[in-house]
Amino acid sequence: MSDWKRVCATGDVGENEIKEFEIDGTKVAVARSGDALHVYPLRCPHMDEPLSTGICDGATVTCSFHLWQWNMITGESTGEAEIDLLIYPSKVEGDALLADLEQELTYD
Amino acid sequence: MRIELAARDGEVAFDCDEDNEILLAGLAAGLGLPYECATGTCATCKASLENGDVNDGWADAPARRMLKTEPREILMCQARPKSDCRLAIRGRLGDSGGYVPSWRSGRLASITPLNHDVLQLEIEPDAPMPFDAGQFMLVDVPDVPGYRGWSMATFDPAGDRLVFTVKLMPGGTVSSWLSDGDRAGTGIRLFGPLGKASFRPDRDNADLLCIAGGSGLAPILAILDHALGSGHLKRHRADIFFGVRSYEDLYCVGRLLEIAAAAPERVGLTFAFSETMPGAAERAALPGVAIAEGFVHEIMGQAMAGRFENILAYMAGPPPMVEAAMRLLVMQGKVPPARIRYDKFS
């Protein structure tokens, strides 16, 4: 089963931005690479820092706490990160970004 | 008491008595426990308490806001055990690397004002405390609760003499203690060395980018001291950026000028003034120094544009400056995180 929920408008997250959104109690971070948007669990798998305080350059997401880095499209670690980033399935319909939040993604 | 600690990559156990902080006991046992500030501000040493009970220590530790209550999380740098404890951390146990820290007694040998609000303190430990350039000690000042993390401001490979620079804070407990009579000769306890933002010329074969703000110059001075003394600056560049509000906030300028003069073609020295630019007479006292107006991280970004490749960056200073410089290095400089070194004190 899928549970597609509207996360934000596609224009809400600009180039090199990573922002926090909360949908029915589920907190996510949304970042942009070119035309694509990516939806991650809000908290860094390392020490729970919100990724929305991190750094996004269109290719890499960096947590600002201990500089763990991931490929923002695949979620794979690109450096010191010991745990890959989880990514919610997402799609764009009209000007809305939707994510499948049927199951909350966690690192535990 | 016995402390068992489960990490992502295994389990360790060590002893800690009820008067000791769990983090410090583990580090002194040679374990690579996670930490940065070791003084309750950064939360890097947080752990869940799965079993047992602890005295939480400093109730107002800033990092406490980042702890969960269910399951109960503690700051290992503050917590002292009331019983045997079982803890779990999210990450891996690091490589303890370098010197194993320990407690030592020492004597505050001298106090020297460097400018209107920075003092130089010299502490002689009763046994050598060797350290890597860039590291810090926890200092237990008599009659002042908690410990202060002070970086060594010179490099002394023997560890016989520890020099610190301390900024006086109006109303601060340590500042009040230092101002209250002649404290030279007082006994002071130290725990260290601590900190991962260190420089070792045999390991760190790279050009250095050093960014210091306000009271953060000390570890940068120790790194430069060692870079000069070890011959590193015969082979590598050092670009040094020191940010202050105005000329009167500068200190240790003579030492910076000496370092720059020793390798003038490979050392770039820039002072950034965020509030008041120095006048002509003041500039004349800073020969060879590039003077710039603005925040030090911004000045650094402009001056270093196109030169970030293969540098090793060290940063120390007020947390907002360190954060801004870190973002600039990652975003603009594409500097890999392993080449960005700082100890988080917030």
C-alpha cells in the first residue's frame, strides 16, 4: 500500500536549499538537485541533527553537525558517513511534491 | 562502578568512580569515545542509559536540550555514575589515536595581560602532558564549578609548560576568579590532551588554511608554531585569517608577524576587522599584513577563491564564525570534510 501525501509546493525549495516540512506528524527534509526534489527523514542518522540545518549544493547533502555527506540522489555515503541516507519515494503532480509516507523511515 | 557501552561496531567496558565523568574515565582508559567539547555544549558524547543510574552533572549544560528523555539520554562528559551502568551510542567507537588523556595537577605559573580582555596563562603540570598542536585541556579552576576547555597557544613537544590565552568575560566565574587578587602560584587540575582538530606534520602533508576569530587564535598559534618549528612551512603554504572587531582586540600579533617573516613567500597573513578599521599608525604596526574590512569567513572566501584544492583547513573561534566558515568551505570550496578540522564548542 502507498500513502501519497502532499509535502510542499515544488517552488517551496529552491536551488541549494534543504528545508524541513511536517506532514501529519512525519518530519522530513526536502532538497533540490536541478529539477528534481528529494525527500529524506528529517534527522541525521548519526546524532539526530535536523538535516534542514545542513548544506545542499545540488549534488551532495552535508549534515552541519559532523559533516557527514551523502550523494543526495542515491543517499549513498560519500565520505565519513557510516550510514547511508534513507529516501522517501516521491513524485511531482502539478505543482505539488508528493511523498509516500505510508511507512515512516527510521535508522533504528 | 563498571560502565558497559555498546556502539555500532562493538562493546567496551571500563571502570568509573562516582566522582568521575563517564567520558573522561573512558578516554583515560584509552577508548575512542565520541566527544568534541567535553564541556556540555555540543552533545557529541550523548548516550542512552539502558541500565543503571547517574548523577547528570551540570543541570544547565547547553547540550541538554538535544537529549531525549525516553529512553533517557545523558551527556557522558557531565554524567557521573551512581551504579554500574549500561550505555549505548548511535555511532562507532573512534580510533583513540594520539595521546591518552589523564588528570594531572599543576601550578598556575604566570598571568600576563595580552590586550584589554585577553590574558595569557602559563600552567606547569607536575608531570609532562605532551599534546598535538591544536589540542586543548580541560582546566579545573579552584572554587569554580565545571571545567573549561582551553586550547594550548604554543607547541611544546615535551608538555612541560602549557600556555593558554583566556578571554575575560564580564561577570564570568573564571574571569572573576582571575581578577580577584594575585592567582599566580595557585594549584590547578588539568585533564587532557583532548581534541581532534590537531596538526601533525608527519601525517598532514598539505598547505594550511587557518581561520581564527576573536579568542580562537590559541590553537591556530600552536599549529603555526609547530608548522614553523618542524619545517612544514619550508614545503607548504599557510594562509592565516584572523578576525576581530577592532585593532584593540588583536593579540599575539608579534608572534604572527614572526611566523610570517620566517617564510614570507609561503605565509599569507590577513586581519579582518568587522567593526572599526585600523588607522594609519595602527596599520604601520602591521607590516606585511593584508588588512580587510568585514567578517573573517567572508574575507577568507574572497581571498582563497580558486585555491581550496588540497588545503587542510583549521578553524577556531566564536561558534557562528566557525559555522559560517565551515559552510563556505563545503559549499564554495568543495573541501572534503576530512580536510576541515575544528572542535565544536556549541
